[in-house]
Amino acid sequence: MADRITLGVLVSGRGTNLQAIIDACEQGTIDAKVAVVISDKADAYALERARKHGIAAVHVPVGKYGTPAYERADAEQLRILKEHGVQLVCMAGYMRKLGPRVLDAYPGAVMNIHPALLPSFPGAHGQPDALAYGVKISGCTVHFADAEFDQGPIIIQAAVPVVEGDDADTLAARILQQEHKIYLQAIQWFAEGRLRIEGRHVRVLDAEQPPAGQAIISPPLQIEERWP
Ligand code: GRF
């Protein structure tokens, strides 16, 4: 058991990842508690989810990147995060770049989740972009965040097959199920002090290794394997 770390979650929308995090905290699946949820959108349903659990929910409007309004929002976000004793900042469907104040105050302590296997398909449309490209496997990524969209060192990824007849919604739903799992794992590793950032690489101390021969093949093979 690690000490419970204090999370601040940044959101813009419906907040299913936030909900998974809150539930895992309440059930003791992860050694964390959500102290505050900050949204750039006043009507984000994620704020409602936070309030239902007695968690501080704050709307901080954010202007255009690089404008004074954006800088004010950066300072305000940092003030709120510090006021709530936040140790790890989790972006969960937060559709903005973080400002330099928050990033500088939380080196190696800001995470993001993205619904594609980065570095493929960064940006706001990961699932439809992957589908349109014709990939057979997609997935999701939790990574440490930096000043760019979807670029920091990768902590954990999950791969899912694209299946015949998928549209962006069915693929997104399949990916989302995995998002809710891998985000919790990344937070728990952080809480246990097991993540080391080495350049672009994140080492998980004492991590179990996946079986080296394991693969997701999509569509599945229909030839017999013949070994010499
Ligand atoms: C998720 O797919 C996340 O990966 C992406 O935005 C979506 C947010 O969903 N960044 P939710 O608000 O957590 O339900």
C-alpha cells in the first residue's frame, strides 16, 4: 500500500475517465484521492460528476493559446491545484494545451490520456483518424504531458483490434474501456513511486513484462502455423 496521492483532474467534457478514477479512489483500487476537478467548459458533465462525489469542481475559462487570458488561466489553474494540495495532475479529456506555469510547477507529474497508439493519430480526432487511415489495430496511450499536444514520454498503452463494420463510435467505445484501465494503472504506479522518466522513456520499476511472443493480430491468421 502506498500513501494516497492527491489528484487534480483537468477535463473538458463528459468525464468517463474522471468517473473511473473517482470510483477507483473510492473503492481503494488506487492509492489516490481526487481533490479538485477543473474544466475549461462551464457545462462539462465532468463537473457534475465531481460534485456528486463531493469533489471541488471549478470552471476556469481559457482564452486562446498565447493570449493574456490564456496566461491568466494558467496562473489560476496553478493557484487552484496548489490550494488543493495536488501532487499529480491528470488530464482526462482536457482539450487544451497546458500553460508553462502548471507544467513548471509539476515536473514529471502531469499525465494525459489519448485515444490512439501514439505517436500515431495525435490531436482531437484520434479514433476517426485511425479508422479513416485503415489501421487494423488501434488503442490508447497514457503519457506524461509536456507543452505540446500528445507528445510526452509514454507510460502505458493498450491495443485493440479494429473490426469489420466499426464506425468511429464503436471503435471509440472499445478503446474507452481500455482507457479506463490503463489510466488507473499509470496513476497507481505514480502513487507507488515506480515511474522513472529517462529522456523519452518511462521505466516502471519492478514492472511485469508481457510475454515476448504475445501479439494481437488483426484480422486473425487463417493459415496454419508450420514450424520447421
Ligand atoms: C477520451 O477518449 C480521452 O482519451 C480523450 O478524450 C476522451 C475523453 O472522454 N482525450 P471522457 O471525457 O473521459 O469520457
